[in-house]
Amino acid sequence: MKISISSVKFKADKSLEDFIQEKITKLATNYDNLISGEVILRLDNSENQENKIAEIRLNIPGNDLFAKKQCKTFEEATDSALDAIKKQLLKHKDKIHP
């Protein structure tokens, strides 16, 4: 599965990109119908400590799944967004295979 990771308003380091790659690859092993994924990391301009945003879009046959989460760290935001994506995948799987 092809995964695209981009960052806005900062340069993501290799360890963060590896963390995201590992998490999505692990998800892909459990759901074999994932086509591609896109992760966008961005810093919010607010004074709030929870200014790290992770947006994840996964392409599956006939649909796109999307989740956007904001937390104190990019790792937390990514984990939270992936949890939301997992729920969407389960719903989609239940629709296809009732």
C-alpha cells in the first residue's frame, strides 16, 4: 500500500514519519482492501498546547475514509485518528459483509 506523509508549517523528522508508516502498515495487515493512504501533519497557530493536527485519508474500494484529530503531540493525534479510521473500517466491513 502506498502511503504519502506530508507536513505543513514544519519539517517532520524521520522518527515521526517512521512511527506513522509503522502504524498504518500494521493497520493494512489487518485490512487487506486498503489501496492507499495520505497523512497530513500540521501545526495550528493557536496558543493552545493541543496544536498538533493529524489528518488521515485512506482509500478503499468504492470509498474514502477520513479522520482529523488534534492533540498535544503528533503521535497522540495520529493514534487518535487511526482509532477513528479503525471504527470506520469496521462499519464499512459490516456493510459489505453483514
